[in-house]
Amino acid sequence: MPLKQNRKSFFKTLGIIGAGTFLSNNVFAKRDLFEVEKSLASKRSLRVAHLTDIHVTKGKIPESGMANVLNDANNLSDKLDFIINGGDAIMNAASLSANHIKQQWNVFNNILKNENALPIYHCIGNHDIFSWALPDKNHAEEKHKTLIEYGLQKSYYSFSKNGWKFIVLDSIHGRKSVPGYFGKIDEEQFLWLENELKNTPSDQHICIVTHIPILAVCVLFDSSNNSNNSWNVPDNALHSDADRLIELFYRYKNIKACLSGHIHLIDHVSYLGIDYYCNGAVSGSWWKGNYKQFAPSFSTIDFFEDGTTKRANHFYNWKVA
């Protein structure tokens, strides 16, 4: 018998079995139907743009690129509620002069002021902070200077919108050796996070924002992380305390999504009920085109009343006309 006829017979039989199940267990079938209808009817609570790794500096291409991405985000036909800046707003504060770093921040803040009309929430990235390539510098003092540029009181904080809570963490932990940072949250921040989760109502959905990914597959393909047939993911590419954080998150079923950047690549990992989105880079390969397989981009995330999320990647026109 041809395959098409087999398929037809199969689905016909399946329909008879389904009808029989419905008749024999009407309550169960109605419950399933209700769950499907409920899922289909879930309303969107928020639409957010995640712009990460802008790496702006003085120059025609990066300045035009940042202006273009903000224009695209602000003028989407399906309007946004706000923007999350995922960190690494400026090209590099690692070891440059104070005047050069200030110049980069002036470019970032001026373009943001002129091209953006949406609320924006900032997350600190490693390139935003002076001294990571200088082990003798005071990391805490330099991080405070970054907070001033972002207009933040603390490097980690939370805010709530339309039934969702957003918890913005500070991934960048300093050490006295090059590259001078690795992905982690310190003990004080971890205790704060525990209390924040504990004090959030169980029916309020949560999205975690970090610069360095807590969990991502794309870190395997960044740089040269495979040598001698062995994968080696450095702690400045992925949170070194990922296992501890995942264990904590598992206790709170209302944590639904985590957003990150840093790697300049795009992936989506679904693990233990949480969607981990690594959302590429506005600057792509630091304003030189694609980084590996990914062009400069930003992401939009739809947050729904039932706790689900949906991401879309936008590969905008970053080139100078």
C-alpha cells in the first residue's frame, strides 16, 4: 500500500481512537481542550528590545550604527514598552586613557539622548569598566564610575512591569590578573538575589538579565575553546557560578527567562523550564561586519501573561549609506 494511504488510514484510526477517548473520558478531554484554549488565548504583557554589545566609539560607522539600531527599535510597527541595554555600551574601557574613555561615553550618551524616546534599563558589561586589563587598579572604584555614566545607584537591581519582574545582575567580578574579570555574582549580591526571589509572589513571572551568559551553547564556538579534542569554556565567557545559580533558580518556578549578551553570537537554550537567550551583538564583529555566522542585530522579546516568552532577532541596516 502506498505511504500516503498508510498515513491517511493512520490518522483516520487516530481520529476514531480520539473520539472514543473523548466519549469514555469526557472530563479529561475537556480539561485538555481547556489547556489548549488557554494557551492560545494568552495575552502579551510586554514587548521589550534587548540591545547588547553596542561597543560604540567615535567614528562614522559605530556612531551611525548605534543611531540606526535605536531608530529601528523606536519605529517598530509593533511598539516596544522599553529597551534593555545588555552591557558593553562603549568600545573599550579596559586600559585606555581617562579622556578617551570619557569620549566614548559622551558618544554613547549623546546618541541615546538624540535617537531614543523609550525607557531604557542598563546592565553593566566588562568593556564598560576601566581597569580590567590593569590588575593594580581598584575595580570597585572604577565600577562606580560606570554606574555614574549609566545613571545607576547600584550595579544590580530589579523592577516590575505588567506582571513581570526583571532582575538585572552584575556579572563582572574582578581579579588581579589579565583579563581581570570573570563571570560571577559576589556573595553580597547572591544574598540579595535570594531575598529578591523569596519575596517575589509566586504568580509573578521573572526574567533575569546578565551580561555574561549563565547558560549558553554558543560559548563553545567563541574564540578557540576546543583544543586537543577537549572543550574548554573559560570563566570570562560563562558564569563560573552557573551551577549554583541554576540550583537556586530551580527552586523558583516563576523564573521563566534569562537574557544575556557578551558572546556576540545568538542561541536559545531551554533548561529546567527556563529559556536562556543569548542575543548576539548590535556591533556584530565590533563594527567590522559579521562575527562568525552572525550579523549585527538586536532582539525583541514578547512576554506573555502565562509566563511564556517569544524572541525575534532583527538584523538591521548598520552600514553607513
